[in-house]
Amino acid sequence: MIIRSARGQIYTMLQLKSRKLIEMKVRLLGESKVEKLKNSFVSRPRMSLWMIRAVTILLLWSCFVHLMALGEMWGPRFFKGWPSCFNHHDLSTAAELKSLPTKIALPPKRLYQNNGYIMVSCNGGLNQMRAAICDMVTVARYMNVTLIVPELDKTSFWNDPSEFKDIFDVDHFISSLRDEARILKELPPRLKKRVELGMYHEMPPISWSNMSYYQNQILPLVKKHKVLHLNRTDTRLANNELPVEVQKLRCRVNFNGLKFTPQIEELGRRVVKILREKGPFLVLHLRYEMDMLSFSGCSHGCNPEEEEELTRMRYAYPWWKEKVINSELKRKEGLCPLTPEETALTLTALGIDRNVQIYIAAGEIYGGQRRMKALTDAFPNVVRKETILESSDLDFCRNHSSQMAALDYLVALESDIFVPTNDGNMARVVEGHRRFLGFKKTIQLNRKFLVKLIDEYTGGLLSWDVFSSTVKAFHSTRMGSPKRRLVIPNRPKEEDYFYANPQECLQLLDEPLRVI
């Protein structure tokens, strides 16, 4: 009704305006031109009709826009009874747009009286440093000190020059944890000058310490010297007997605070996509690399020249304390990584499909194709990042072992099955992260049990059926399912590692999700 009334008023106004215009022109031009004007007036009603239609359309559009705006304000219930003018495709597209991630609001800063600053120098490989970073953030928070972004190890065997920002998203690290601890990229200028002049204290914390050690012994040093440099950080916080809130903060740093750089994350997603397009995949952390064999003294299956090379390397690194090692004795104790040949037998005995994709999460395998032959014969779809990506894709992280390890870490998290052949830092940290993601299948191989069984099978003492069924039965409860950490008082190296099973932060699959 409103639109019809407006249309009538507009039509009347236009007619009056046209008549007045003609009368004015008659008076001005005289009678001789009246006929000409009358003729021209014949086309006016048609023009007026188009103008009315145009104005009507504008009015209708304006009403529609205002109604849509009101609908946005009042919510979808306002239009609940109206017939929809959108098809299902439009609705699904709208739902997809709503599901896109939005910018997450930063947590409020935690305000506290700053007791000083700690600088941290991490040591070891990527995952050893990862766990150490989680510990140091936790320590800083409960001492009410400011943490300077940790310095990564550049002098270890891998000789990787990567900085923290080359591997981890440093801005996310700082901002996502700001409600717990104050983290800075560098010292304030005044204190930086003091450090340059040597006016600070440096020390390694005691391994496997509890929070009272940091409160009673480390904090007074921070207050005294203003800046404290902790020059070793591996396993400097106990596995057990810590408050639950301390353990949960360690988890929060590990699972939420430490994100890899966007470039590494994107490449990891691409590798997983390539693998997923071909079906399920297993990630094998085959820790049969030269540094591991030399450090551990494990040379089973190596020829004399290789054994000599590994021994020379062990003596070349003075901080590797153990020099004279009985390889066979160590193997029988389950302290050596499985060889590629032993790994092939084990995976086959476990019933792993020979056609499954096996992604090797490791560096260069010692002995090359000669040692890998047994594994690739048993499982022909063995791949590596170097074989499924273009060479140029890896240019940014080539010769940077920690960045390569970060890529393997991401792929290992997403795999259908994760199988480490050694219980090193990557094996344990990935195992714990997969537990956090819903107890994803991780086969925890018992190497002491396996090498004894393998020797009996290869020596003709066991049939294949007995060997395979025994391997399956023994490992049926070692698949990453929920369990309690093994606690051995005063023997932290022998008990279960916190980051392999952070039980304080985990939940059963039928429990509601807890946000850390």
C-alpha cells in the first residue's frame, strides 16, 4: 500500500510539473510555437512512465536492503516463516564461510612483579629442544621472571644454524602464552649492554629437578644478578611429583604454544595430502643414521670398514662420554635401534600390509640402499620427503636438520600408524602428542624382546607362524592406548618420560574435550 501511494503521488507531481512548464513556454515563445510544444508533449507520458518505474525499483530495493539489515540484527528467527529464496547450494556455501577460522582473540596479559630475566640455550636435536622449551616456559612462569626467546643449539653434531624463528612461529609463541609468562625476543637495551659486558650469571640447572629447586635455588640467583643464563636445558624438570597445574602448562606450551612456521606447516600439509591421495600411510622413524650408530656404539650388520668409521666418529666428539662399547651386548639389552633388516621382519610379523605406504621419517640411512634393500623388498611403497616433493620445495630447509625434522614431525602426527625403531626424543615426543590427539595408533616396539626372537627365527629355532604370532601377542597392548606413567623414585632415566605420556593432560575418547 505504501508503494502504491508513493507511485500515485509521484505521477501527479510529474503531470503538474509538465503542465506548468508548457504554460511558461507559451507565454515566453508566443502562439506560433504552441503547436510545436503540443507535439513534443505527446512523448512526455512515455518518459514519465519510465521515470516512475525507475523510482519504484529504487524504493523496492531500499526496502529490501533495510529488511535484510534488520534480519541480521534480529537473527534468523525473524525470517523463520518466510519462504527461502536461496537454494541448498547457497546455504552450504554460507555454512562453509562461517566455518572458516576467525582471528583468535589474544589472552589477556598476566600482570606480575617481574623478578628478573632468564636466557636459555637449548641443547640437542629438535625434539629434545622442544621439550626443554616447554620446561623453561613453565619454570619462568612459576618464578615470575621474564623469559627471553630460547636460543637453539648450533654446535651439536647436526651443526644446524637455524634460529628459533626459522622453525617456530615466534609471534604466536609469545602472544599465545602471554597470560602465563612474559616472553621477549631480546633483552631490554640496558640489560643487553650488561650482558655484553659480562655482568650476568651463567649455569646449568640440575637435571630432573622439582619446582622447589627453582624457587629456592634458581630464583635467588635471578634476583641477585638480574639476568641468569641457563646454558643446558635438557631434562631439567622432573617427570613426576609436580603440581597438576605445572604439568598442564608444560602441555599447553607443547601442544598450543609451539607452532612451526607457516612455511613448514604448509609443506607438511602438502606431504600429508600427497600421501592421503594414495591411501593410508605408516610413518617409520627409522633411526638408523650414522650419528645414532656412532653415539650408541651399535654396529650390528655393519662391515669392518663401517665399524671403524663409526668408532672414529665417536672419538671425534669429546662430549660423547662413552667410547668403548660392546655392540652385541648393547643390542641384546635392547639399547640399539632396530636395523632395516630387523624392522622389515618386525613389520611383516605384525601383519602390516605390504602395499601400505611407508614414509621414512629420518635422515640418511647408514649404508644406503644396500641396508634398505630388505625393507624395500618387503614393502615396495617406501617413500621419503625427498622422493614425493620437488627438489625446489625443500630448498629453504636443505642442510637444516631441525627444519627437516619439523617436517617429519608434522607428517608423523597425521599418519595412520607411527612406528619408531628407537626410543629417542622424537619417538617419545611424537608418541605423547599422538596420545593428546586421541590416542592415535603408535606401535611401541620392545627391542630387547624382538632381537631375541629375531635371532631365534633367523637361527631356525622358530617357525614363521610362531614368530609372527608371538610378536603380535606381545605388542597387542603396546599401541598407544591409555595407560599410567611408570614411576620409579630416584631413577628418572628409567621411568616413563613425561612427554611420551602426559597423562595429566589426556582424556579418554568418550570424555568431553578439555581445552588446555
